[in-house]
Amino acid sequence: MYVFMALTFVLGYLCIACEHTLKIDKAASALLTAVVSWTLLVLGADQILPHLQPGSDNTHFVVEELRHHLGEVSEILFFLMGAMTIVELIDAHEGFTVITDRIRTNKRVSLLWLVGLITFFLSAALDNLTTTIVMVSLLRKLIADAKERWFYAGIVVIAANAGGAWSPIGDVTTTMLWIGNQISASGIVMSLFLPSLVCLLVPLVLLSFRLKGEAERPAMDEHENNANPTTPFESNLVFALGIGALLFVPIFKTVTHLPPYMGVLLGLGVLWVVTEIIHRGKNDEDKHPLSVIGVLRRIDMPSVLFFLGILLAVSSLATAGHLVQVATWLKDGLGDVYAINIAIGLLSSVVDNVPLVAGAMKMYPLVSPEALTAASSADAGWLTHFLADGRFWEMLAYCAGTGGSCLIIGSAAGVAAMGMEKIDFMWYLKRISLLALLGYLGGAATYIGLASLGA
């Protein structure tokens, strides 16, 4: 059963990658992969989970693990749905014109750099998933051709992941390390800002040689604008409240210690009440497109279900021990902390980075200064990397955060962009993956170079 679980995941992954060839939606493949993986795990629990006591209720253990992982996955899904609803509500009120009206250039290269840098810094303040949702929505206002928009969406994915890596609240894996005390907020910003910036600059420079001319903006449909009766005051108010709600999420989490999705739901609830009040005097036909109920129909639920399936499938591998086995192989086979992290980053483009980082945190425990002092001289050099703000943890944050850009389904940002723009997996693989890989390796080389200089 243990081997069958791995084969099931590989087969499901291939079905997702060949979605357009098979003409089967990726959400269906992901959900089937998740259910089959957990079914194999519960049926073969006695053989797969040898660490349990013989005669214990292994079925009960698997079910409890499923509920535990479903709780973690649900937090991400509720956050995703709440953020997408807020963004769609801003879009329904044409609030993004506040930004798009200020982007005057139509030159493809200038637009590429503006979008990339805005995404990079916005992702550090919000998070890579929310930023991707916001920026892809903005791209629809700036670029008419869907296929051309894919290039910019690819840069958004790279920039969002790079920007999230150097901020303690910008990426869920960096947040995990921050909460676990493996890294400090100031330490991670100082150590990873430059490598993360290089990760973005390499694809930007390379793409700048390929993009020429000017991009065509979408035509304004006056009839559609008139059919959506919203005033400049309403647009600006909803835009300010929406962006404010998203920016407030990390503050809410820091103050209350509640999960981020609670902050998003708080913001959504406030926006819901405000929009009901400002549109209460309008007739139902005009009010409905501007209400939360109206925009909920625009949420891409297949992408949410895909996210549910792929995360549950990966969590089954984490429960069965596949990920710990991979971490052990990395330690024994590679040895060097930089090589291990680069490999983990590349793996995160295939499987979700959250369980990979969680597995690494369990496989390589945090070393205290007292333990380092008591260690032998032969072990001290290796253990130094595992102190708080050690090289291993800092580079793990970078690699796990940015490595997922190499494949479109390798990160939450990529999954969101894929769902919103219907980006083809193979198109991304051919056009963007190499750029992302070169940026990823460039940033890693920058970190290693700075570390060797003692920076």
C-alpha cells in the first residue's frame, strides 16, 4: 500500500499536468488522487504505519490525522475564498481603476517591470496568494490579449513568491519558520531581501529582451459601465476598504493570534455590511452585481476544489511517512545544507511546500546554544546551521518560498493564477519554468555568496 500511495500521487500529478490533453479538469484528478491516497492509507494502516503499537486502532488514528490535515487545508481554502471575494467585490465596483488609471505606459517592457516590482513589494506586505489574486485582476484591466496576459501572470507568480520569501508574513512557509522560532523577522528580511530580489530580476531582464512594442488595453464598454451604476465615491470607498482589509490581516493575526482566514472573514463581513448600506436605495437589478451575493458567483470554485484535492493528497503522503523518507534521503545523500535546501525548493514545485517545510522542521530540529556548546567539535560545524537564524533555516525559507515558481502548480500563487487566467500547464512549463528556475538558482547563488562573505 505504501508504494501504491506514491504511484497514485504520481499518476494523479500526470493527469493534472496533461489536463488539456486528457480533457479532464484538474480538480477532478486532484480530488480522486486525494480520496484514493487516503483510502489506501486507511486500508493499509497496519503495514504503512509501523510506528504505532500492534493492536492499536490504526483506522481511528488515520481518521484523526485526516481531520487534522483537513482543518489546516480548510484554513487555506477559507482564506482563499475570502480574499477572492474581496478582490471580486473591488473589481465589481471598478476600484482597481485607482491603480490602472495611474499606469500610463503601454510599452510591454515598462509594464513588465512595473507589474513585477509592484507585486514583489506588495507580496511582502500582504502575502503571495492575495497579491497574486489582486495583480491578476489588475492585469485584466491592462492587457486585452489573454495569451499575452499569461506572460505577465507568470511574472506575477515569480514576483509574488520571491516577495513573500523575505517577509515573515509574506509566505506561509516563512510564517511557519517564524512562529517556530527558527527565524526572526529582522533576520529574515536582512538575509533574504537581496537573494529574493535577484530571483525576480533574472526573469525580468531575460524577458525584457523578448517583449517588444506596446500592449493593447481592453476596450471600454460604455454600455457595460452604464449598466453597473457605481459612483467614484463608491469605487474609492470599496477599494480603500478592500485593500485595507487585506493589509489588516497580518496585523489581526499578530494581535489576536487567530489564523489569517479569520482576519479575511472579518474584512469580508465589514465590506458586506458597507456595500449593503451604500446600495440600499438602489433597485435589485442594479444592486445585485455590486453585492457580495452577486460576486460570489464569480468565484472560481473548481480551482478551490483543486487546491483542496492536491493539499489533501500531499497530506496523506506526509502522514504515511513519504516526506520524512525523502528528507532522510536528502540528508544522507547530499549532506550539505545548501544542496539540501536547493533540492527541497525544487521538490516544492512538484509537491506543496508546506508539508515539505513541516517535514524539514521535524527532520532537522532547532538547535539551542546550549546544545551547540555541548556538542563535539566534529558536530559543531554542522549544528551551527540549525541555530535560530541559522543558514539552513534562512535558505529553507528562500528555497521553499521561491522554488514553487518553477511549475505553475508548485505554489498557492501559481494555482490561483492558473485558475483565474486558465493558464495551460504545458504552456507555463515551456515559457516560464526555465525563467523561474534561473531566477531561483540566481537567488540561491546570491545567498550562498553572501553567506561565504560573512554578510
